[in-house]
Amino acid sequence: MSIAARIRAKLTGALNPVRLELVDESAHHAGHAGMQGLAAQETHFRLAIEAEAFRGQSRVQRQREVYRLLAQEFEDGLHALAVTAKAPGE
């Protein structure tokens, strides 16, 4: 299963989002120095997620929860994830 598919599955299963947009931006970073030696092809993503689970949480708490859920993906080669996390209606 691809990293993108794993990200979608984990976030959907844990947070039941009403909106989840995941954009693979890895190709834009292929030649960067920080990418040297990485075997993973899916390394940089932009995520917009909207879920009721985020209601009452700060921006930092929301991002920490996303990163906690995706800890294995970071170990497996995910290098960067830009997160915009909101509760419905925000």
C-alpha cells in the first residue's frame, strides 16, 4: 500500500473527517539535498482535513494528533507534511 493510501486510511479510520484532501508534492522536492539517500518516492504531502474530532483543540493539538497517527509513515520515509486541520464550520 502506498504512503498516500496509508495516510488516507489511518486518518479516515481515526478521525472520520468530513473532508480530507491530500496532495503529493514529492516531485517538487526530488532534487533537494535533504532527499539524498531516501528510498521512498512519496515524501512530501500537503494535507487539508476537517473533522469534528478537532473541535475545541488548538492548531498545535490538531497537528500533534495527525503526526501521532502517522508516526509509522514518517518512519517509513514520509519526510514532510504540511497540515491544515479544522473542525467543521471553521
